[in-house]
Amino acid sequence: MKKAIIIIVVVAMFGYAVYEFVDRDTKTTSDNNDDKITATGPGMNNDQTSNEENTNEENTNDEDNAENDGEPTVGLKQGNIAPDFELELLETGEQVQLSDYRGNKVMLNFWASWCGPCRAEMPDMEKLHNNEDVAVLAVNLASTEKNSSDITDFVEEFELTFDVLLDETNEVATLYAIKPIPTSYLIDEDGIIQNMAQGALNYEMMIQGFEMMD
């Protein structure tokens, strides 16, 4: 009888030990699986993000290299080729293009007769035209003028002798993204934009801007 009880107790203990081992192994496997899911989910997203960032960086570098290796692009930033256009000269009615002035330093100025700051800088622009080897192109926003006579009266009042161009449809002002006036683009002999200024410039500022090209 005692021997039977002992056998039963041993079997029970063995069964319990097996149960504990199996249960512990199951929990460990489950925990490991949970850990893998948590790590793999974010891990894949990070890898994908990293790959996308690397791709974007490579594309950006490729674009930068393309710009550095090739000719300057047409645009409005420093180092861009100034966009070409064709407008009528106020004095003669002749059609001229910006590219006609290639080989000269150019001050491309946008103005209107009703603009106070434009009036303030006109004498200095005339001085620049007379004293320096710079082609001054003053693009009048003709579509904003009340009367065409306001333009000629303005030119006569300030005795302007540089080229005045008429932007009658506002096309060129839009091309150059002109908002405040006066706005001036300083362009080198190769047609490359070297500087841009919004607001009136005095003679010293104009000279300094062109000296920076040398």
C-alpha cells in the first residue's frame, strides 16, 4: 500500500514537472514572437524611411551635380541666366530683347511714374548710365499707368537718356515675379543674374553691386 502511494506521488511530481516545462517553453516562445513583431514593425519602417531619405539625397546630389556640370539654368536666382524678353522702346518704338545687351553689364529696373521710390532713384540711375559702363534698362509697368503721357512726362522731367521699355501687358513683370517697385536685377556680361534689390537704390549702392562682379 505504501509502495503504491509512493509511486502515485512520484508520477504526479513527474507530470507536474513536465507541465511546468511545457508551459514555460510556450510562454517563452510567445514572448519571443511578440518581441519580433515589435522590433520588425518599426524596423521595417525605419529601413524604408532610411532608404527613401538616401534616395532623396542621391537625387538631390544628382541634380546639384547636373547643375554644376552643365550650363547655368534660366531663372531668377543669383547665378541663373536672366529670362529673355522682347519689349518696345519708348523713344523709337523699336522692339528690343534683353539678349541684345549681352556683353554689357545691365541694370534691369522695373518702375512706374506714380511710384515715389522710383522717382527717388531715377537721378542716380541716370548718373550710373552716364558715368559707368553699364546699360540701364528701365522697364515701365505701362499697364499700371493712368495715361501713356505720364510716362513721357516723367522721362522728360528727369531728363532720362537710358533705354525705357514699355511692359504694356505686364508680361515681363510677371516673368520676373515683380511685386514691390522699384525692383532691380544686376546682370553681368554673360547674362547671369548677380544680384537683385527691392526698393530704391542710390548711386553708391549701384556701384557697389556692379563692383562685386569684378
